[in-house]
Amino acid sequence: MSIPSLPVSTLGTPRIGPRRELKFALESFWSGKSGEAALLEAAAGLRAANWARQRALGVTNIPSNDFSLYDHVLDTSVMVGAIPDAYGWNGGKVSLATYFALARGSEGETQGAACASGCGAHSHGVPALEMTKWFDTNYHYLTPEFTKGQVFTLASTKPVDEYVEAKALGYQTRPVLLGPVTFLKLGKSKDPALDPLSLLANLLPVYVDVLRRLKANGAEWVQIDEPCLVLDLDDATRQALRAAYGMFAHASPALKLMLTSYFGGLGDNLADALALPVAGLHLDLVRAPEQLDAVLARAPRGLVLSLGVIDGRNIWRANIPSILDRLAPVVAKRGPDHIEIASSCSLLHVPIDLDLETDLDPDLKNWLAFSVQKMGELATLGRALAGGGDAIAATIADSARAFAARAASKKVHDPAVAARIAAIARQMAERASPFEIRREWQRRALDLPDFPTTTIGSFPQTPEVRKARAAHAKGALTDADYDAFLRAETKEAVRWQEEIGLDVLVHGEFERNDMVQYFGEQLSGYVFTQHGWVQSYGSRYVRPPIIFGDVSRPKQMTVAWSTYAQSLTKRPMKGMLTGPVTMMQWSFVRDDLPRSEVCRQIALALRDEVTDLEAAGIRIIQIDEPAIREGLPLRRADWPAYLAWAVECFRLAASGVRDDTQIHTHMCYSEFNDIIQSIGAMDADVISIETSRSKMELLDAFVAYRYPNEIGPGVYDIHSPRVPPVGEMTELLVKATKSLTPDQIWVNPDCGLKTRKWEEVRPALVNMVAAAKDVRAALAKAAE
Ligand code: GLN
Ligand code: ZN
């Protein structure tokens, strides 16, 4: 007997399995331990379990084709046959070998690929497609690659197959497709003159074919995702949306489309979205609750509105009564036939099941909801709004109690943190003196040569280091033994850096598991899960920490390691911290405070660490902020506000030190052109950035904007095992002198070295030091 409910949808579910089953099935297949059949069987099992779970929990619009072996954008490229020539696909069914070559590159030959050079002596690999972040999430998709005159053909019927598979199991699903306009906009071409949107007319017939096949097999609704609807759109994109959805309505009039927008509000695209001939429109009412009124005022009568009220991007339990208060009048006014209740976006971005967590504080656990729990919340809302109040009254009351308990909890609210935040004074985000003055003090204190050499912080995390850490975590290695092991590693790293002649040393970060986790585990307000895995890309999953309460630093975090390392050498030892924006960006963040406020709390905690390092005799401190750029909001209009508080937080963390203490920062990318002013405004004494892969293209940004402080444009690409020769790095440094003054330039790799092997790192850094010496000598000679 089914309980009355409004239609309830998830928009998509995590694919990875509660126990990371997909990862293990993939790795077993890739390593050759198991065959194709075993992988496909595991995948089918995960799909069936997802469908069953949703039905059991009361989800009524169950999606299909939300599953992927690797990535749904790649699946779409494969569906429409957008497979670059290099992968040797000759039409026909796309093999798993080709699919995974697109995803991960291949070492040998792919399906039917002939060696282009005809050498026959060795097999030729192909690189993977490029990977990019999916909107403002930490999920990475494989970038579609298009060519001029690209033809599209139906190369995979995955959406139809999975619909049929579900149907055979007794589920009438709503298949999910990535919409054609967003798909094209996510893609790129080697030919910069090619606008992917110009390929729309070629692409649409394949979509029409898929829609017709879905209809022919019995689908009534199809969910079609166009998250580009929350971006700043140009006229060409608006026109493309009209063309695409006009064509679908014409070609398959009986099939109902649920067009989804998510990760933000429709904003100035609202009129365009409402004008499209679709049966339903999904709104993200978590990110953009304010858009509901505007939509209600203008939506055509017959349009089904899918109200995304359960947060698909975060792990907090919803306040059900307050959502009901907001939605009940909407349902009453619009009628239950034209409303669906949904998660704000696919549940792909949250962990699967809170019930697997056995170590969490019970209070905290009661405030959380992972994918499974969110499905339950959706069902509760659907039933309550259908008038089924009595049966679920207890559930609703429980939600209200949990919410009230969280709001009042001492575990969340620390008056000392609130007092510190209230007492932040403007000067706290400013160094005592401007850079020109600090620079003089620092030159005197540090006595470094021109083109000083340094590294970004980490040295190789060898199998021994990882083994020791695992043994220590399991209790097989005592604290004392583990500590002795780490000290020995650190000592050896310091000795070696001195030997090869680096100017500013690092301790090597051997004690750190991860640059966020290491600090999160030592800060109050952070908690970690045991099974809270979320897909980052393909088979790589991460367990983001949860910031649940006010953040503070109960005790020093890095001072002991930095001072130990400094005690081993007379050269400056660089302290090494992860910055406030990155500490926040790579975590699940509490939703009861603005992000800017959470970030300020972290900044103050780090500020204490910075000043403690200084007091302990550390003269250079690096505060890494690799995540500043990826935190940029999706809409340009929101950039200035974000950049203002992000920069302020960095400065709050960094500015408690004397003029003669040198603050460094590091970022792992080089697309700075549009935010260069803000990077400058961080006012770090030295910034190190990635540039070697782009051959110092970054420096173009500095032609228009004269970066005032010192800068280390990476000369050694750490993403590759290759050892760069001296001459290559000398050349890059000489190139840098064309846009920067010589006394501004530092010499360092692109990023940390933890993923590399010592066999690669040793010769590369020896060469890097030699390159710096060559450039110094050449400059001295030129000055004679
Ligand atoms: N200090 C860190 C390291 O060297 C920086 C890593 C990063 O920026 N991603 O590993
Ligand atoms: Zn980096």
C-alpha cells in the first residue's frame, strides 16, 4: 500500500556505493584481476541497490542514467560520439578500453588504433581528456573535445539501456540526460576559433534520437540538466536553449521534460527558462531561496515546478517544519499536481549513509543527513504536503528538536570565538609597514642571494612514510617510534637540502596526511567521518572534513616540527600552513553562519599559529591558498564580495607578524589575469605559483599589472616525473626577468613534491639550484 505523497525526486544519487564498491570494482578491472563481466555486474548491482533504496525510502521519481562508471560528462561525449581521433574509435560500440582511455589515458593501443608513425616497435599511449571542475563543486569532469565540423552520432544507448534495465526490475524511472547546451558549453576545441555552440545543429538530432527511443521504451518523463541556466549567459546561449528545446518539443511532443537548473538561481535567465517549451522546471531553492516568489509570479499555469529544498551540496539535516511552512501555501495555491519536492541538485556531492558512522558524537550525528537520510527527508516532505501529517508527525517533531538542539548547542557556539570575531579591528588585517619597508627589514634579517631558491613544502611521501603512518594509526607503531621515524626523515631532508645548496629550507611535511586534514584534526569545530566518501573524479574519492562549530586552536599545531627542523640548520626554515580559504573550501561548511564568518574564525586560529611560529624563531612562514580561485562564485557580480572577504581572511591570518618576518603564499595554477588585483591585495611578501607548464604565460598578467611584491614563478613541473635540465630552467628564469625585476624573482618548483619519487626530485632540485646560480652569474657579469 503506498502512502499518499507529492512527487519526490533526488535528481541523481551517488554512484560509488556505500562501501566504495565501484572503486574496488574499477581497480580490480584496471589491474587485470577481474574481467569486463565482473565490472559490469558490480555496476548493475550498484544501480539496482540505488533504485531499491530510493523506492524503500519513499522517493517517487527515481532517476536512471545517473550512474556512471567514471563520469557523466564523459558518458555524454560517448553517447554522441564526440571521441577525438587519437583514441582510434571507428564507429560502432565504444569499448571499455576506449572509454577508460578517454578517462585515464592509455599506455598501450586502444581499440583499433594503428600506430600513426607506423613504427610498430612499441605501443603508443594516448593522454586522457582534460579534467575540469564541475561548476563550483569539487567533482571533476572530463572536458568534451570538439573539432571543426564535428559530426555527432549515437554511439552509446546507455540512457535507454539503463531505463530498460530499471524497468525490467520493476521501476518506472525518469532518465537523466546532461542537456545539449550545457554539454557544448563545457567542451572545448583545440581550434580557438571554434565556438562549441556552433555545433548545436549537428548535435540535436542525436538527442532527439535518444528522446524518441526513451519514449518508445515507455519513458514518460526525462530529466534534462542545464545547470548553465544559473550562469551569466550571452545571447547566443539563450538562442541555443530556445533552438534545442523548441526542437525537442516539436520532435517528441508527448515526452515530458523536467528541465533542471541548480547550483544557483536563474536570475536574469528566468524569463528565458520560463519561455522554453518544457513540462517542468527545477529550481535550486537552497542556494537561491529568493527566486521562488519571482518564479511563482511568472510561471505558466501548467508548468510543473520541482522545488529543490533539500541541500544536495551539504550534509546538514533539514529543518522540516520550516520548509513545510514555506511550501504549504505554494502547494495550496498551485495545486499538488504541479509541484514536486526535490533535492537542490543531484545527491552525487554528499556521502551515502550516515548510519555507517559509528564514531561520531551522537549529538552531532543527529544534526547530519547524508544521501540516504536526505531521501528520507524528501519523502517526509512529500507525505506531509500531501496531507499525511499524522503518520509522520513524530518524524517532523524530531527534525525540529534536532534543529533547535543544534542552534543552542555549546558544542557549536563558543563565546570566546564570538568575542574574538567581534573584536577584529581593521588594522589586524594590515602589516605594520608597507612592503617596501618590510622588504628592507627582511633583506637584512635573512641575507639571501638574488634569485633565492626554495621548495613549496612537501617532499616525497614514500611508501615507507605511508606505511609508518598507517601502522601508527592502527596502533602497531607507538607514538614514540612514529615520532622518531618522522624526525629521522625530517633530519635527512634538511641535511640534503643544505648539501645541494637550497637557500630557504622546508621540513618536508612527512607528518602530514593531507594539507587540510592535518590542521582540521587539530582545530576545534572540525570533525572527520569514517565513511563519508564523495567522488572527486572517477575512482578517486575524498572524505571532506565537516566544520560543525566555531573554529579555534586549542594548542600549537606545527611549531614543534618547524622548530625541530630549524634547530638542524642555520639557514631559514620556512613554516608551513594551509590558509583559511583553502581550509574552508575543501570542507563541508556549517550552514548556520555565512561562509565569510567561518573563514574569519579559521583565519584567527591560523593567526595564532603564525605568531607562535614567529615567537619560536621561524623567520619565514608560508600560508598556502591553492583554493582561492576555485572559490570564485559562478556569477561575476558576486566576485568582488567574495574576493574582498577571502583576501581579508588571508591577511588576518598573516598580518600579526613583525616587518622582518617574511610571509609567503602558494597557489597551484596560473590563470590569474582576472583576479590579479586581489592576489596583489593579499600582500604576501612572496608568492609562488605554477608557470612551467604554460612556459611563463602567466607573466603576461604582470605586463598590465605590476605585481609589487616578490614572486616565484615555478620553473619545474612537478606533475611529471621528468627531470628538467638546467638550461630549460635558466631559460624560464631569463624569460621571467623580462616581465619582473631581477630582485623580485624566486626560484622554486610549481607545487609540493609529495607525489614524486626521490629519484626524480633529487636531480631536479640539483638542476634547479644550478639554474639559479647560472642566472645570478650571468646577471653579475652583465652588471660589470
Ligand atoms: N605546502 C603544500 C605542499 O607542498 C602545498 C600543496 C598545494 O598547494 N596543493 O604539499
Ligand atoms: Zn600547489
